[in-house]
Amino acid sequence: MTESTEHDKKRTGYFSRPAGVAIFWGLGLILAFVLVRHHNPLADQVTEQMKKVSGCVLIAFTCIIFAIYYDRIMTIPSELFQSRKLIWKLAKNDFRKRYAGSYLGIVWAMAQPVVTVVMYWIVFDKVFDTRSQLVASGLEVPYVLYLTAGLVPWFYFSEAITQGTMALIEYNYLVKKVVFNISILPIIKVIAATFIHVFFVAVLLLVAAGYGYYPNIYTLQLVYYSFCLFLLVLGMSYLTCALVVFIRDLQQIIGIALQIGMWATPILWNIEMLTTDNMKTLFKLNPLVYIVNGYRSAIYEKIWFWEHFYSSTYFWIFTISLFCVGTLIFRKLRVHFADVL
């Protein structure tokens, strides 16, 4: 094995470029084959055909981008793996220092989301009786459980993307150090947000148990959906943290987008309330719909994630594409970060 080959492996991961591209294309072809062969006799055939064509186009596009930019895309995942111990240490320190100096400490991280859940429950269930409308749309579980299962992943997403976006600006003193690997900063923020998310998943399980929905084999899917959300927000964070260095207004834009996004995601309302299939399809383009519905499937619907075949396929294609784009832009712009900060 030549010295250059060894260098490429260290820089882009264990696999060489030909092997890595071949593996990715192989997985893409397998997914495309399964997608084409999948058939739901109850679905509209025209709509199903459109989903298959769109899915195959997205798979081909993702594979082509991955093949062209393999070295650049795999650089950051390789750096993250090599720095995994440092990442874990810094993530714990980041979580601790966020609430250092306050009397209640970490309690504040949990107080605001809990108050938010209670407030929404009182306003929409007790005051406006939203539950009656949801029951009419097919909801058969207590509204507070339905609401909590939607808000728990949303809180994680909101906290992680907000903190991840500001990672480079907050740690600007590390960005200016030549020897420091700044690619680990966004994932530090996302992992720190994950600590709080674990607590709220436990709260969600307690709420579900209080209404008679005890943990079962389907509950294990919470790990899968949390991992999905982790990768989604990580890819977005690499994109937004790189851009916000040069466009500071992006921080405010993200804040507004989160306000809109909460109402565009079926958290307080049921997507079955929409009257047309076109409207449902439009809202399902939001990848968080897959996550929120997944949490509910894991808690009380007893549905496996692979039963939502098209939604799962779309989510992973979208997330992988977003991660590739985010890491490419981050890698392209990071040579200028120190100059701007």
C-alpha cells in the first residue's frame, strides 16, 4: 500500500475512495430496487408511481453528489470519529457551563419546556377544547400524551439547531487557534442538547405510563427516531453555523423559521385534519413530520418505522443530502472563519 493511499484513508476514513463510492452506490441501488418493488394495493396508483419516480431521482442525485465530492464529504465524519473522546468531554463541559452560576442549575433547562407543555395543554385542551376536533379526525389517545409526544422531539430540534448555529461564534477563540479542529464544534452543541432530550424522553414515557401506555418492544424505536433527529439537526447545524459567520441575520431568520415551523409541524394538531391528499403530501415534505409521527408511533400507535416506507425513504434521502451539502459548505468556508471572527 502506497503512502498516498494511507494518507487518503486517514483523511477520508477507513475505506479508500473507490471502495467508499462503490459501497454507497451499492446501498443506493438496493434502496432503489426495494423502492420500485414496493407495492401498496390500498394506495392511489398514480400517487404511488410519482413517489417511486421522485425517490429514484433523489437516490441517483445523492449518489452522484457523493461520488463527485467523496473526499470532501468524508473528511468531516472522519475528523469527528478521530476526535470522539474530545467531543464527548467538551459536550459535557458545554452542558455544565450553560447553567453554571444559577442556584437551580440544570433544573432551568427542564423547567421551561415542562411549563410550555402544561400551558399548551391548558389552553388547547381545557380552554379551546381542541381535543374534540382531534377526536373527530381520528385521535383516540389523551391530548396531553399526543401533545407531549410531539413537543419532546420539537424541543430537541429547536434547542439543538439554535445552539449548533451559534457554535462557531460562541467558541470563536477556538476557531482562531490554528491547531484546533473546529469541525467538532457543531456536534458538541448537538450532543449537549441531547442530554436534555434524554430527560424529556423519560418524562414522555412516564406520561404515557400514567395513561396506561407502558413501554414495549415498539418503544425501542425512540432510539431510532432520536438518532434520525440527531443526524438531521447535525447536518443543518454544519450548514447554518458556517453561513451565520458571514450572515449574522441568519440567527434571527432561524428564530422566525422555528416559530413558523412549530405550526407547520403537526404537534398541536393532527395531520389527518387536512382535507386533501395534496395538502397532506405538502406538509409531509417537512422532515420533522416523520420524526413527530414516529415518536407517536413508538409510544402508543404500535407501528414499526418500516411500515411508513415512503416516508422513511424520503427522510433518509433528504437527511443524507442535507448532511453532504452542509459539510461541503462548512469545509469550503472554514478557511475564512478566523478572518471574519
